[in-house]
Amino acid sequence: MKPLKQFSIPFTGLKIGKHQFDFEIDNSFFDAFEYSLVKKGNLKVELELDKQETMLILQFHIFGTIGLDCDKCLSEFDAPIDVKERQIVKFAEDDLQSDDLEIIMLNRSESEIDVSTMIYEFITVSVPYIKICEENGTGIQCDQEMIERLNRLSISNQAEEEKTVDDPRWEALKKLK
């Protein structure tokens, strides 16, 4: 995971207070994660690390565009993304698990924190469940040629299905309408 080395922040040498980190995310970032929903992207991450005595507070601001495939016309489009998230990192003597998703527990012997997984998860969670070109807010329209082709195929398939129904039981049920 060579391209993700830059996302490791050594916090032991930092003074108590707020520190700013900026990262650029491109396609190589998403290639480092297997089975990623997002394959392409051009994003910027502004991270504010607030170091305190017993914890770190990470404020993420992720913005830019990610490449998605339209579920309606199958064409690729760039979807804008703007995510603001907070993550709290607490220190413990032994590796305890926290029930709160916003809190991560780190061993006191740790000297750096890798934020690449957090950034990846924030981006992945922000991907819409249904991805359609027309609904992403950029004014891009779906590929009309592809939609017409899909409509022709679906109509011809319905006609073929109706022709193949020769079972008399189905005919009797259709008469009940």
C-alpha cells in the first residue's frame, strides 16, 4: 500500500492544539482498496487535527468529484461530493473497542494514525444508493440513445414472454380479470 503512506500522520511530535493537513486523492487512492465502489475520483481532503492530552479530534472536509456509472443509462459521469465528518481518537492502555462509531480507541504506544481508511469510508458512504446522471445536480442528461435501446429490448422481451405463455391454467386465470 505504497500510495497510502502519505495518509499516515505521526501525532507524537505535534504540540497540543490544532494542526492542518491537506491531501489530494486521485485514482491511485481507490486502486489501493479492493472491490471499491468508486474507481475514479479527483478529491481534496482538508483535515484539522486537534491534539489534546487524552484524545485527538479529527475534522474531515472532503470535496471534489468521483466517477460513477449511471444505473439508468450505464454511462459514466462525475458526481460532486462534499463531506464533513468528525472522528474522535481516544488513547487507552489496552486495545478496547468502543460502541460509538465516532470514537476510535488507540493504544498509548501508538505514535501515528492512518487516516486513509477513514477517508475511504467517508467517501464510500456518501455515494448515492441509486446513481442517475440527471439527479446529480450537474445538469448532465442520460444517454437517450441507450435508453431508447433499453426500452426497445424490454418491450420486445415482454411480447416474447406473452407469446410463450401456452399453459391453459394461465389462460383460465387471465379470464378472471
